[in-house]
Amino acid sequence: MKQAVSRTAMVVALWRARESQRSPASRLFEDDLARGFLDRRFRAALGVSRWPLVGSLVPWTFIDGHWTGSRGTVAVRTRYIDDALIAALRSGVEQVVILGAGFDSRAYRIPGIDRARVFEVDHPATQAEKKKAVARRLGSLPSHVGFVPIDFSTHTLGGAMPPAGFRATARTFFICEGVTHYLSDPDV
């Protein structure tokens, strides 16, 4: 049975795409790749959200689902982590590990990140879709990004990271955004 792409990854990409549509003066960040991760339904919702009258009729709270306030939370935490990552890169971080990377696009949009080795750690089904979307948008997968397939409930980082080229002695910035609350206590 084929594993489905993470619905959470899709919803977070939608909120990042919506934030990126705001005017440059009012948006918290710009994520040009976010729209490319969306399926047909979410792209349609995003498209009509640009039309003032029709966009106001889109049931965003329905799309929010059970994550009350997720739209604002995603925008604010994205900006906060972006700022922390930019500062870390300026201070000489050599590696970036993005746990539960989903459709996160920091490896492709943060200035200077191409000088670090980025490890995107996530479920293989989500990674497969992400690779296709990134290659479509950028023409190929950047060489500074490595994909580490993992199921957090059956694999460990200690077992998965070294074969991917992770160096335990290198200065590393870890991102764990919205992952732990989907895992069981023992998996965390």
C-alpha cells in the first residue's frame, strides 16, 4: 500500500503560500516554492483567495481543521526559525538538520544556506513528492541538500544520519518544527 503524503505538510505549505501572497510590506517571509507543493484542491483555494470577494468566502477555518490558529502560528514560527537560521549560518554553522521537513523550503530559499550541508529528514512518501516539486521548480535538486528517509516510529536518528553524511563534530543547526506532537512519547 502506498503511503500518503503528510496532510500536515500540505496544510503548512498552504499557509506559507498564503503568507507569501501578502504585499511585501506586510508579509513575514516569502516562500516561492510553497505553492508548488500544493495539490489541486489547495492550489484552487489559494488561487481564489487572491480575489477579494470570492477569497473572503473560502472557509479558511474549515481548512484550518482541528488546528485552531494554525495559519498565524505557521507564519510566525516560520519567520522566527528563518531569522534564527540566518543568524546561525552567519556564525558559521556547517550543517542544518530539518526534522520532519515536510514541504519546508528553507534549504532552497534562505540566503547562504547553499554553503552548508542540509539534511531533510522525513518519511519517504513525503520526500518523493517534495523531490518532484523542487526539481520541477528549480530544474534539479541542489547538491547541498540530502534527503534522509525515516519513519520516526521505527528508525533512530543515530542510525539514519551517519550513512547520509552527517558529521557529529560539525557545527549543526537543528530544526524540529511541528514534529513531536505527532509522535508517541517513546518515539520522541
